[in-house]
Amino acid sequence: MKIETKYNVGQEVFLFNAVSQKIEKDEVFAVLVSPEPVEGKEMDATLPVSKHLADGNAVVGYRYQLQHHQGLLDEKILFASEDELKVFFREFFK
């Protein structure tokens, strides 16, 4: 299975820091690719991950570790440009 992520290692990304109330930029350091259960379903640890994916009980999920921010972040809070981030938040708060 070929895995394509929204962001790649070394790519510059932007995020809004709710603590500092500022837009910050960082760089993708690592990408964690892992199975995630579909909402309302459970993954039986005794079955292979491939079976869960094939049966639709799980999907491939992505989390990103950035160079200067701690923790694993969902791609939905990362943006490819500062303009993309601003457009998203303007629409969100309309």
C-alpha cells in the first residue's frame, strides 16, 4: 500500500497557537501513520490490521510531529500557508 500524506517531512507548515494568540510556522519532523478505528467501531487486537482496514472497521490515520512544537498534531490544524490558515479561521468565525 502506497501512503500519501498531506504534509511531508521537511515541509513548512503553519498553525495557530491559542496560547500566544499568534500564527506560527514550523517544519514537519516526522509523520506517524497508524490505523484508527472508525467511529462507533472497535478494533479487535487479535485480528490483523489489514483485516480491520479491509472490513472498514479502521482507516489509516496521520499525525505530525513538528520540529519545534511538542506532541503529535492532527493535519486538520496544520496549513500549507499563512493565507490558507487565515481563510480557514475567517470562515470558521463568520
